[in-house]
Amino acid sequence: MPSRLDNINEQRRQKLERLRARGIDPYPHRFRQTHTTREAIAALEAAEAPGAATQARSRGFGQEKEEISLAGRITAIRRMGKSSFADLRDGAGKIQLLFQNTDQFEEEKRELFKDLDIGDIIGAGGALLRTRTGEPTLAVHDFSLLAKSLQPLPEKWHGLADTEKRYRQRYLDLIANSEVREVFLARSQIISAVRQFMDRRGFIEVETPVLQPSAGGALAAPFITHHNALDRDFYLRIALELHHKRLIVGGFDKIYEIGTVFRNEGISTTHNPEYTLLESYEAYADYTDVMVMLEEMVAWVSRQVLGATAIKYGEHDIELKPPWRRVTLRDAVREHSGIDFVKYPTASGLRERMRSLKVDTDPDKNWARLVDELYKTFARPRLIQPTFLIDYPVSMSPLAKNKPGEERVAERFQAVVGGLEIANAYSELNDPLEQRERFAEQMKERHGSDEEQWTIDEDYLLALEYGMPPTGGLGVGIDRLVMLLTDQPSIREVILFPQLREKQ
RNA sequence: GGGCCGCUAGCUCAACUGGCAGAGCAGCUGACUCUUAAUCAGCAGGUUACAGGUUCGAUUCCUGUGCGGCUCACCA
């Protein structure tokens, strides 16, 4: 018959009540620490360094050791009679605590110590030393409870393995799995390095609307939301592009934004409904300039964060050092599928040619989609080393300028590394009349299938009519860049709270 | 949306062909003053995801549902 005490949660609540009954606040308001665990270890090492003795003594190390204080979560306790060890973890790292001869603590602390659990947050004051085995340790002279934990932590050795639980309760994943922590630290550093790179090049960071009357700049299905006071629907942005180019018209010549965009589409290992996109626009540049910038950016960020441009992604060794290979989409597809799509200029002709390759030749697909199918099936998975796929069919690129003298080819590239599309860029179409025609064509094509609420953005066209300088634009999927640099196979491993179906 | 796989104690995992659901960690009690996956002795802990079905008997076989993973489709 299960007693209430069998439940860990119930036991912890009882401890909580005991503490309160003894006049201890289990959730006090503040604690001042003098060091992080990492700083404490550094201080210990500095004091031990040869020649540091004199200096250290003058700072308090030596016979009379400096009292320091730390705060963090207890992740392990090893009780051994009168002495006990505990592991204390804070945001910087981990250090061992030694509670020596706990009998000598006064009554209240002795009781408190008995009720300490793995998971509790405590503050501890004491002196640094090394144990017999050389472990940096804080010999605790005084300690206090800063927050009582009522839930048992995942197992210390295997960590938390249940994928669903890891995503839904990411805080447990972060506590239990240090590799996961490292990934998200790297993510932060990557974004910070990207910002530095752009800032140093004289780009200014801008913020543009998330709520938009129509979602443009890409052909993805948007999320719809509603504004009560205005009593009208808005769309969550699917790209940053159209507002950025308005700013180029407005005279900001180099701009970028790192922001979340939302696409109401399938979820996969490379797609999350909301993800982080870097977009940048540079006046008077074209897509070749953007290529140079991107390869330098990725190499620089990798060097900043990983200290190298040679990385491992899955089973592949990848070298990010510029220059990256440049190959036309046509050649890449021809190389890997044997089909020169230029020779099959109609959807039916191309579909006919594709049949022999046993690929999906959905009759609903237009020519551009068939080309895309060829690329995704044959070329992309084999593009491991950094590659710029350049010169896309205009029909796949409604916002890109076409190549001089080539009506069907747009100055556009995608960057593929490790089989991941990490960037998409083009020489921006700045001819307002042609842009209007391209939009109209898109409208026609979309009409009927219309999952996408595609409307012509008249305000954008008006902006173009005032005159936009030639401009090179870039979009980088930050999450995929993080996947690449942290060697993660799924986008959910680089997004703290990936979208999951609601439980129950 | 389709296909395949998974769901057992708080966590990590066992349980043969259908035959009393088990271990380690965490927890509780006790021993132990340098441990670090501490050790030792004992105790407790289960709606086997959920709902049905087959069977003398189901964690195991079947059907459905939920959630997750992989994959295909969708996604310039």
C-alpha cells in the first residue's frame, strides 16, 4: 500500500514545511556571491601558481584563506558521516563543496543540511582548497538555502534522454545534459559574432514589423492573427525583405536584421514554424559581392566561435575557408541528375524527361517546381562542401534581377553546406514596372491553389517607383547555420523551445 | 497527410515463444571525517501512454486513439 511518503514530491513538501516551521525562509530574496564557480577555480589556480605565493598572501591566500561565497544548484550530494561533499553548479560551471565535520555546525544549519536535496539552490561561503585527489573545492563554513526544489532531477549519469521531455521541459535538458547547454551557448555566440561582423562592415541593425497587412517577400503560407482595435486581420511576417528594401529606398545603404519569421508549413528536421532569419541589404552591390561577404562571414563566425574553419558535420569534414565553389544551378543539376533542364523549357517536356529517373513528377507541379524537385533530389544532398548555386530560373525568383542579356536567368544564389541550404540571395529587382509584372505572374500561378494569401504589395511597388539603387540582398537561416557549426542533425536541437503538438 | 519505429517506477533501461513486472540512479532508514557514478545494510516506489478486443491468462498478440522520433509528401 503506497504511503504518501513514497512520493518524492510529497517528501519535499514536508521538508519545506519543516523548514518554515523552524523559521527558515525557503525562498529568500537575495544572495551576494563574490565569485562564480569558474572564477573561484581560477582564483585557486592563481593562488597556487609558482611565484604567486607572496602576491597571494598579500591578497589573503596563504595561512589565512580568503573567504568567498558562491551560489548555485546542488547537483549531487555524497554524505559520508560527519563529512559530506556536494557538487554546486552555476551558470559558469561547477565546483565541489566540502561540508566538513557537520557536527560542528550549529543546530539550525545541521538540520538544514540534513534536509538539503539534490536540486536545491543554495549560497555557500567558505575557503578554497584542493582535496587529496586534487579536486578544487570550497570548504563550506556557512551556507543558506536560496530556493527549495520540490521535483526530483533527471538521473545524474545518463541525463535526460526522452526527446519529447527534453523539448517540452528544456530547463531539465539544460540541467541534465551539458552538451545541450554547450549548443545553446554556441548559438548565442554565433548570433553575437554575426552581429559583430555586420556592424564592423558598417551595416546598421533595423527592426521591421512582424505584423503585416499582407505577408510578402517569400511564397510561404503565413499565420493569420487579428488586431482587435483596428478590427482587421494581420499576417505574421514570412520574410524581412520588402520592408528592408523600403529602407534602402529611404537611403539607409547597408542594413540588416536578425529576427523571427513565421511560416505556416510542415515541420521537419530542417523546418520549424518560427525561425530566425538574418537578412541584409547593401546598396550598389550585386549578388557576387554578397557571395564574397557571406563566405567571409561564415568563415569568420566559425573562427570566432570554434576557433577554426574546418568543421565536422555528421560524417563529413567540411572546410569553410573562402573562396567557396560557385556552380550554376543548371550545371549542378546536370552533373547530379544528367538532365539539362534548359533543354526542356516546358513543364510537360521536363516531366517527360524526369519520368525515367523515378522522381516525383506530380502533374500539379509547374516547370519551376520540377526544376526544384530535380535539385532537391539529386544535387542538394551531395553538396557537402560549401557551394554557391548560382543563376536560378527567373520563374523561381520573382524578386531577383535577371542576368544582363539572359531573360530566363536570375542573378540569384543559394548557399549549400553539408546538404543544408543556409542562405538565399540575389541582385534585387529594382525596376518597379517589371516587378509589377512579376507579381502579376505569381498571382496568376498561385490562383487556384492558394494556400498562400498572396496579394500585390502596392506600397512596396510605390517605394520602388521612387527609385531604389542597385542592391544586393541576403537571407541566412540562422538556425541552420547553428546546426552546421554545432554539428546537430535536427533544427529542434538548436531551438530552445521547438514547436510541438499540444500534449493531451 | 502517408509509411516505419517508440511509449514499462521521478530518471536511464530490462522482462525469451503470451505465464507472479525487475535492475541501476534518485527517495526513505541506518553505518561511515577526502568523496566525486562514493561505499555498505535495509525499506519503499507500477493504471506497463490511453480505450477496446482475442485468451484460462496480455507489458507481450490484434484494432483504434494520443504524443514523440525517423522518413516521404508539402515547403521558391
